[in-house]
Amino acid sequence: MISWMAWTWPTAAFFLFVFASIAFMGFLEYRAPGGAPRDGVLGLHTTRGDRLFITLLGSAFIMLGWLGLMSTPLWGGLAISLAWGAFIFWKA
């Protein structure tokens, strides 16, 4: 099914997670519009969508750094990325 792009199942699962996250944020915005910006520890005024973008971008850099410094397996990078996401949504 996904062999035409030489994707692996973990790669496909990652992109499905990203699309599901964006769809969930769209649902939240539809359900409770506004999402007033709040001041965070990063010194930015962020909304829910901004925090999702910062989380995804930061997680990409964390995973690339982990891959460059530690190689595989990527479980450590995943744990750091999840902690980064929790921090951004909680404090930023």
C-alpha cells in the first residue's frame, strides 16, 4: 500500500500522527474558537496552533540531533520530544 514511495510503517505512522494532531487542533478551534494568546516562558504570545507548530518543529530538531549524536534506536529522542511537547503546551 505504501511501497510506491519506499516508506516504512513508522514513517507513515508519524505523518498520520501529524495530520491527526492538526485535525484535532482544528476540531478544538471549531468547538471553542478563539484560543486567546497567552504569555509563556519563551517570551512569545502563543495560541494553540502556535504551540503545536513550535512542538512539531522542536521535535524534528530533537530527533535529528538524537539521530546525529546517538544514532538508533530513537526511543530516547522520542521521550525528549514528548517532554518538549508537554513543556510547550503547559508553559509556553
